[in-house]
Amino acid sequence: YEYVLLNVIVALVVTVAMHYANERIRLGLILRENHLSATRRSLRSRNLQMLREMHMARRVQRKLLPASFPVNEHLETAGYYRSIEQVGGDFFEIEQLSEYSGDPDDHRMLIVIADASGHGVPAALIASMAKASFRNALRKRIFKPHLILQDANRDLLDYLLDDHYLTAYIMLIDPDDGMMYFSNASHRPAILVRPGRVDAGMEQLDSHGALLGMFEDATFETRGMPLESEARLFFYTDGIVESLNARGEEYGLDRLYFKLREMRSFDLNASINAIFSDLRRFIDTVEPVDDIAMLMCRIKSFTVSGHEHVLDSIPAPITEMRGSMSEELRLLFRNQNWDAAIQLIKARLEQTPHRSALWYNLSLLYERRGDHELAREAINTAVDLKEREARRMQERRRLLEERSGQQ
């Protein structure tokens, strides 16, 4: 009897234990299902939030790029942008300065291209702040390229963390002055593609300048160069030349130069597409590791006549050709007798070597004759002289203000 009772008790215990275990498993499954449902709801909510944020980021990204590319009597433009993530930190911009100067006859155009450190949303935020800083400088009627960079650098220092920065390149094109002025903040310099034969010259238009958002005492310089009809200007970011193929080789400047020469007579959009297609063929199956931005401009036409507003806008010699050239020099220029005109200017420079207008005119004449390096040397001398003159005038004004305050 005891043996039977013991077996019954054991059976009951086993039955209860199994029932308890099954209930635990069932409850565990219910709890797990509830947890999974809550997790799924949380994930769906997160995904929706992320999609909303990425949609907002893409809207911000679109704001970083021109809605359209200007084409007018002086300039034709085309560009391309591709980020490795949904958003990126490269951007370019083309601004008509008449919108900021208030002068409807102001034909100057400002080109900006920039590359923020990092990728994705953080880089896009830096780029957005930089673009706002550049536009803020224009609203304050700061049009000198190096002063725009200085103003933006002050703004970015207040907001960027120590390991964040921006490279940028600014060019001001003045078709009425027949000049372009550029300033570089450690960016890839623009490439000048001269018109003519396939073997015609190409040149990097560079100047000294620090990274933006890194140093309080950062300095930048503006350099000038005469415009050339039908010349092209190519602006780009690191993502093009630093792209690697499967063998670890960079696309590099040599390949870019070759493609620019090859496409020099093609439509701008066709040229841009050809460069990107060549880059894709080079890297093949390797995905780009950096954002890519490129902008191409064609100089269509320009005149050689001064505008008084330029004196307040550009740290470089402003053409005084109409007022300072003698009738003889005007006639030589009109008849395109460049050699005789150059000799006449040189003779005047022997008497007054510190006149920036003469160096400016000499640069124009060298450029017309096709001596591009001499033209560049002459315009840089003119820029230096004009800046010295401006410093002397500022010092004179300071002294007069001090004397006025003492009276």
C-alpha cells in the first residue's frame, strides 16, 4: 500500500511539475511575444523617425546646391554632386553679386566650393553653417574673396568642435573688369583650361590659406588673373582625384588633366558626365569612400572697362585704363598692337614703377599676346601695390581720426 501511495504521489508531483513547466514556457512565450511586439513597435517608431530625419537632411542637402546653373552672356556653368551617404559635406554655389550690391549693372559672379570634414549628417551640418556664413558675409557687402573666408572662419570657430573643419575655394569673376580673383582655404585649387589646341596650357589657380574653423589667426590671400575668352574653369573636391581602384591606385591629377584636355571642346554637361564616367570605369567595383563634387564654367565674353564699385570690393588693381592711358596707348590697344603697347607701358614703369594701374594694364597686354605667366606676374605685382596703397590710406585715415579726437 505504501509503495502504491508513493508511486501515486510521485506521479502527481511529476504531473504538477510538467504542468508548471509548460505554464512557464507558455507564459515565457507570451511575454517574449509581447516583448517582441513592443520591440517591433519601437523599431518601427525609430525607423519612421530616422526616415523623417533623413528626409529633412536631404532637404538641407538640396539647399546646399544651386537650384539651377546660371547661363548668361558672360558665363556658362554646369555641375555634379554625389555623396557616399544620404547626405554629405561637399557643396558649391554660384552667386550673382548684383543681388547683394544693389547695383543692377553689377555683373560680377562669386563661385564657392567647399568640403567639410567627415561624412553624412555631421558633415552636412558643417556645410550648412559654412554656406550661411558665406552668404552672411555677402549681405554685409564683403566681396573680397579672402575677407569672405576670414569672416566665415570667425563664425565657424564659434560652432565647430576641435576635430571638425572645412576647406573652401572662392573665385570672383568680373566680366566688366576682365579679371578673376581667387582665394583658397586649403582646398583643391581651381584648374584653368585654356582654349585652343589639345596641348594648350592648363594651370592650377592657387593661393595661400589655412583651414576654416581651426585657427583664430588664420590668414588668406586674394590673387588675380586676367580672364580669357572661351577658357574653362574646373572646381572640384578630393573625392575625384583621391578615389582608389582595387589595386589601391588613385585616380589622380594626371588622369583628370587628360580628361579635361580631351573634353575641352565639348558641351559642359557632356564634359562633367565624361569625367564621372571615366572615374567610375577606373574604380570599377570599388565604392567611393568620399563625397564627389565638381563644377565647370566657360568664360563666354567680357569687356575691359572699370566700375567704380570694384574699388570697395576687391583687393587688387582696378582698371584705370580709360582714364590713365594716353591716346597713343589707346590706339595701340584698339589696333591690337600688343608688342608696341607693352613697350610703352614698360617705358612708363621705368619712371613710375609703383603705379598699380600700369602693372594692371601690362598684365592685360601680356594676356592678349598669349604670355600667360608674364600676365600673372604683372597682375600679382599690381595686387601687391594696390594692397600697400590701401594700407597707407588706412594708416592715414587712422592718424587723421586720432588728431581729430585730440582737438
